[in-house]
Amino acid sequence: MASTNIKKDPKTALQEKKLRKARRNKIIKSVLAIFLALLLIGTALFPVFSQTTPAYDTFRGNGTLVVADQNISFTVTSAATTPDANYQDFIDFMMDTVEGSYYKDVNKQTLIEGAYKGIFQSLDPYSTYFNPEEYNNFNTSIEGEFSGIGASITEGKNGYVEVVSPIKGTPAEKAGLLPGDMIVEIDGVDAAGFTTEKAVSMIRGPKGTAVKLGIKRAGMTDILYFTIVRDTIIIKSVNYEILEGNIGYIELTEFSSKTNAEFDAAMAYFVNKNIKKLIVDVRNNPGGLLDTAIHVSDYFIPTGQEIVKIDYKGTSDRTYRAATAKSPVDLVVLVNGGSASASEIFAGSVQQTGNGKVIGELTYGKGTVQSLMPLTNGGAVKLTIAEYKLKGDYVVNGVGIKPDIEVKSPVRITDEVLGTLAPLDVAKGNTTLNVYAAQQRLKLLGYSLDSDGVMSTATKLAISQFQEHQGITKTGFLNTATLTAINKEITSSAAKTFDPQLEAAIKYFK
């Protein structure tokens, strides 16, 4: 296609260029004022611990619950107001390129917010910039009541957001979402590359409306689809009861500002009942506030022993130690892959100081500390400011807490899950397809084996264990009685309330 160039009067062209440059510079200055200030926060931070107003870190429903320290203040030096000319030239070049060459008109504010987000997304999964709308959603979440499905999510390692944990009693848990589930579709839209904020904006919605999630689950070939009706999510942080055998049981769903008082009430109840054996359940607890984790840990660690060390950049580390006498109870802590952040401080401090047993599965491995900093534009920055370590400099981040006694989590088997399984024919014995189908089902029932269609040693062992549990003659092979029992067990297990991890904790005390 031919193009026509229209020449302008040089004076007019120069004036237009100056006007365009002035407009761009005005935008750039506003961008740089925050852009460079935020860029310098990491080196200008100095922790100032407040006893009154904790910096909420909760990400209920729109990200991972993370440990936060107390509020911090920071100073941006005068250098931030006189940015290096190279920054301005480079941003000028990028803005000019987009404005002049991109094939569509671009909203300037979108570009500016993209620059903000890009800074923090390049750091780690937990640092982020909230625009005013996202920050408003965030504040709604930390108040403990919002409309959604009730799942904590974070940016995963495979390009999709993933579920850290469903909150107990919420639509997400009732539908069968599990820790580690990758959200690959939201209402039919491919969710590849979504930030937690974008995923949350699509998953949240008015009470009574539905959202359809496509889930990729470890060990499953096909995508699982869940249609979940949104509801009002009200989070209660502490539930407690006395189990058979005079064993106290406390379930912690989060470590929030209200948890301390609720946990104190639970402990006072058990003292009055003369409880000497206690189970604290932090499964699917995605974390919360640092001071709350320390408060709960302090009950079970002798005075003076280290609970956690906060390792800031530079030399301003801070070690928190138990300040009160240890409660006279034997303790078991239940954990799983949805136990993260503050949950790992609690479980890990108990384990590393030798003041209790941890039972369950490897925890999430989130060992960094974030602080929330509101901005004058109505948004906010959540920035990773430190890493925490347990006694003996035990690193949690990317590692997690390995239980003293490993027990697989119970798997809630839904109709959606059953629909993805290979057919199992009780009349065809040990055919390859039957072996594969049986492996899938045994794995869902908590047995340790691979689903590959091969009658391996691990498969024979799992079959033998299943046969023993069912009272069938142990052969290690798939006969009619075994296949029938597997089918019956898999279809009825959704209605069962058997909890092998809790049973292991009770057995430990007995």
C-alpha cells in the first residue's frame, strides 16, 4: 500500500513537538516520582516496630496469606527527587515508542500502572502493587467478610495461579478444591499468566452467582471443572472441642488480629477441663500476622527459647523468644501442603525446639515477611522486607516443614474427579487398563503408588495393604473381590469423614 507524506510548516511542526514533549514530560514526572521512590524503598527501609497498628498482610480470597511484621516507616532520600537522567531518557523513549508506534491507542494510566506492577512482579510472588480498586478489595478481605468462593491463591510456578488452601466450610472447600490445584480456566477464559489480582477479580462476585473453574491437579491427566456458587465468606479463626480420650483439639484457620483472644479463650477452657493432651490443627491455614504466630507459639515453648528470627536486609535482624512459661500439655500439630507462612512459624518453632510433634504432610514453604504500605493515590504496595528463620537458622522458604510423622491427607472425591478416572472392569483382572484404573483409585484413597499401568512392586504393596484393610486375602493382585471392593470404596469415600492425619495424632497420644 502506498503512503502519502504531508509536509508541515517547520515552525508549526516544532511547536507541536514541544507541546507533545511537554505533555509527555508531565506524565513522566508523575511516573518517576512514584516509580523511583518505590524503586528505592528496598534500600531506604528501616524497621520501626509499632505496638498499636499491625500491618495487615492477609490475602484471603485474593492471594496468599502472608506473614507481616508490624508497621514500618521508611524514608526516601533526596536523591529520589532528582532521578538519574538515564532513567528519564529511557522511560521517555519507551513512552514515545508506545505512543507513536503501538497499533492501538493506549490509556496512559494503564501504562503507568503496568510500570508499577512490573517492578514488584520481578521480585517475588508476594510483592505487589495494588491499584486503588485492588487495595479496596484487599481491605475488604482483611475485615474477615467478603463475597467469593473462599480459597487463598498465589502465583504458581507453572504460569497459573494455584490454590494455597480452601477455607474450611466455604464453597471452595465444599466443591473439593485442594491445595496445589492450578487454576487454568476461569469461566472459559484461559488463565495462563494471570496475576493473583486478575484471577481474584474474575473469581469474586455477588453472592449467589456462579463461577466455573478449570483445575489441573497433580496426578490427573484431564482438566477438572468445578462450578462454584459464590457466598458470603465469614472467617472464624479458632474452633475447639474435647475429643474422645480427653484430648483437646484446636483448629486454627488463620492467624489474624482476632486470633489471640480466641486462642486464649480456648486454652483457658482446656485448663479448666484439666486437659493434658492437645492437638492444634493448622492444615489449610495459609498464615496471617507475625505477632499472632508468636503469641500462639509462646504457649508451647519454654521461656527464653527462640521462636523465630526475622532476617532483614543488612544487620537489623530481630529474634523473638518465648516470654511466658510453657503450658503443661503434650502437643501435636497437624499440617499439610496448605499450611503456610505463620502456620509454618508455629509448627516449625514447636518442632525445632523439641516441644511437640508435627504430623501430616510437607508444608507450603513460604518463609518471607511482607509489609503493607498505603500510597497517596489510594493504592498500596506489599513488599517483601525480610526472610524468617527458625531455631538453628532453619530456612523455611522454598523448603517447608517436614513432619515428624508423615501421613497423607484425606482426599475429597467428587463426581468431577470420578468422571476423569479410567474405566475399571471387575471381570478382567490384571489387564493393563484395569491396573491403571485401580492405581488411580488407590492413589485417591491415600495409597502411595504411581498411575502408569505397570504392576510394579509399589502397586502390589498398595493392593496388599488395601486387601488387608478390607479383610480380603492378601495376594497383591487384582482379583474380582479386590476390584469390587476398590469400586465400592471409591464411590462411598466422598461421604466418609475418616481423617487419617487426625487419627494418627490420636493414636500417637494413646
